[in-house]
Amino acid sequence: MTKESREGKALNISETTMPCLLGWRGKVYALVGLAASLVVAIIFATTLGSVHIPFSACFEVLLSRLPFISVDSAWPQTFSTIVLDIRLPRILLSGLVGAALAVAGATYQGLFRNPLADPYLIGVASGAGLGATIAFLTPFTLQWMSFGAVPLFAFIGGMGAVAVVYSLARVGKTLPATTLILAGVALGAFLASITSYLMTICGEELHGIVFWLLGGLSLTKWAEVWTVLPCVLAGIMVIGLHARPLNVMQLDEEQAQQLGIEVERVKLTLLAAATLITSAAVCFTGLIGFVGIIVPHAVRLIWGPDYRFLLPLSTLVGGIFLILADTLAHTLLPPTEIPVGVITAFCGAPFFLYLLRRRKGLAFF
């Protein structure tokens, strides 16, 4: 096979691995439609809570905050406070976290060519969980910016665990994917065992630790949104710029190298970017499962595996999915709040099985 034919095969990976359900135009329409759906989901979520606010009032409150737009304030001042200071930060953070986990999951699945890969594959979850548990048990008060010790320790734990896995798996100048996965699984089990032991001796802090591990977005503030936003945007942009190398690497690493892809550099860059957005996401919200594995697969089954569209589509679908899941978490059984990780598992798994049933003749890669 000549270089030209291999490159043609790589550039048309979506046609060689799975039939495309939509062409380029259809995928562009899907992007526009999902972007509009994301805006509608954000406005819809602001209407729900202990105080019901009409959809039109929420829309006008949000519209009044846009530059160069003047809206007569016919709503009570309390509506503005509830929408802008209480609900909107939580909604935006859930959208950012959903987008981050979905893109990180899609990246790991393509990088390792493994349909079971998710953002927590190489130790982020176990490292962040251990860090958060240690923070809960810390006897002294520690402040980082305007945050407590839990997000700081969780972020350090997640990034540190991946750094250890990377150093263990690296062989010379190469990074074998199988070795990386095995090192991640082994270290993850080790750190999880430490976390489990600490939970048995933590006493009255057990409830807080368990709720954090199940994931939740209660008491979200604007400071958390502004902290997560640049990390997630930067990571997603870096990953998006590597969409074509990810397509080529679906053949195999040797062919990708022959086509001019610097495989080891790409792998390191993608690992760093995916780890950054995952750690930034979970340090404030806890370990929200299923988003990173279900959303990329759902997008791939509906719109095809081409990473030039898979990544932006996963970003939008992940954001919408977690916004709706978190809205359901705090409105389903008021005043009790269900951990959002429970909702994502309960809603996501049956939907994913439905998609598998509908598209069982199609391959993932």
C-alpha cells in the first residue's frame, strides 16, 4: 500500500470503520441543533427548583445580562438573584463537567483504541478520591483561593496519580498503551484500597466522603465556574486540534508513524490534556460516572467515528446530558438531593443499551 492510499484510508476512517449515518452537511446541522438545544437546556434548568420561575422570565433575566441588549425588568428582583446567583453557576458548571468528561472519554477511547476506556481509566478517579478523602480527614483548615481543601487535594491527587502511572509505563522514549492501562488499573486498585481503609476509620466524615465520591453539584458558586472554565476550554481546544491524528491512529501506531504523525508526542499531549480537564472537572463535583463512556459511544453510533465531528458533538451532548441529569437530581425528590452520579448511571445505561440494540450491527471502531 502506498503512502497516498494509506493517507486516503486514514482521512476516510469513518467510512472504512462504520457506515456514516449522516454526511458532512447533516453533521453540521447536528452541531447547530445541539448548540441550540444546549441553550434551551440551560434556560429550562433555570426554571426548576424549590421556587418555580416561568420560562419567559428566566429567558428575559439571562437576556438582560448580555451586552448591548436592554430588557425591561418586569420580574421580581428575587428572580434575578435565584437565576443568576444560585441556579446559573450550578448549571454552567454541570455543562462544563459533562463536556469535559465526554471529550476526555472520547480521547481515551481513540488513544487506546479501547471501547471500554473512560476518563478514569489510568487513575484519575482513584487519585482524586484519595485526595478528597484525605482533605475531609485533615484536622486543620486549609484554604486555596476561596475554596477549601477538598478540591485542591482532589486535583493534586488526580494529576499526581496519572503522573505516577505515566512514569511507570514509559519505556525509553515510547509509551506502550497496554502497559499504561495495566499500570493505571494496578495503581487505581492500590489507591482505592487506601481510600476504603480511610473510610472505615473516618467516623462522622463518612457521609461527606460518600456523597463526594458519588458526585454532586450542590452549593456551586461562580468562583468554581471561572476556575474550571479556562482548564476545560484549553484542554478541549488542544484535543480538538489533534482530531486528524486521532483519526489516523485508529489504523495503528505504525501506520500513523509512516503517515508523518509523531505518535509519542501526540499521545503525551492528549494524555496531558484529557487528564487536565478530567481532574479540573472532578475536583469540584466528585466522581460522576458513565458520562465519559456513554456519551462518546452514543455520538459515535449516531453520527460516526470521525473525530473532527465526534469531539465537538461529544462536547455538546455531554454538556446537555449532565445539565439535565443534575436538574433531575435536585428536583426529583425535594428537598432531598440525589447524587448526580446515581442519575447518570440510572439514565445513561438503559439509553446506551437501547442504542446498542438499535445499532447492534455497527462496530464502535
